[in-house]
Amino acid sequence: MLPRARTPDRTLWVVLAVTAALVAVALAAVLTRGGAPRMDPATPAGTVQLYAEAVLDGDTPTAAALLAPSATEGCGVDGAGIVPDGTRVALVSTRERATSADVTVDLSTTSGGGLFGASEYSYEAVFTLVREGDAWLITSAPWELSVCPEPAESE
């Protein structure tokens, strides 16, 4: 009589199928997750979010539209801030008053390389805003995220 062929262990197949399903779900979650939640642009935090995104994307006109006129005084002297590669902005807190607000953010800059890998520098900075009608405008921003729009050419 010939020895009976061993049938595959069904438990192994079930474990492999469950593992494959979990990997697929985790991969789908990572690939479909969105960025930071969108804040209401009519709020101080939403204004800062729009401004920071514009600055990090190099969109000076959009960022400049969110500045109060007082924020661009002396623009020719200081110029724009320098945004290092790998800069991230995270909301820490918002203090809103009737006509002004302070939005505290955490600015983090990661630089790669080095003997021990990437390094990160992080600190808290404050945006100050003023209410103009229904909108919030930025009166001061951290120096790294400051923009200085080009002055309009004289005709």
C-alpha cells in the first residue's frame, strides 16, 4: 500500500488569506488617507493654514492676499523669508478675540543625511491676525514663512 499524500493544512491557508487581507487594507488606508483636515478659511486657524500652504508651495500671490497692509510695510528691506526644504507646520493653539487673534504653530524642519541620519529642529511660533470685515488677515508671521510681494510697477 502506498503512503497517503498529505493534504494541505487548511489553517495555514486561512492564516495566509487573513494576513493578505490585512496587508491590503493597511496599504489602501495609507494610500488613500488625505492630508491635514481642511479648516474653515473664515477662522484664524483656517487663514493661517491657507497662508502656510501657499508659502510652502511658493505661491506668493495667494499668500500675499492673506496679509494685512501693515504686514508688507518695509517689504523692500527684509524681503521674503527662507523656507527650508522639509518644513512642516502644525497647529498648536488659537486664541481668538473680537478683532484680533493669535495662532500658535509648531514649525519643524527636517534635514537629511549625516552620520546619525536625519535631524529635526522644531519650535513654536505665533501668527498674529486682525479681523477685517468677515475675513482674518495676517499682520505678522514667523520669519521663515514671511512673504514680501513684489511692489506694483509704476505706470
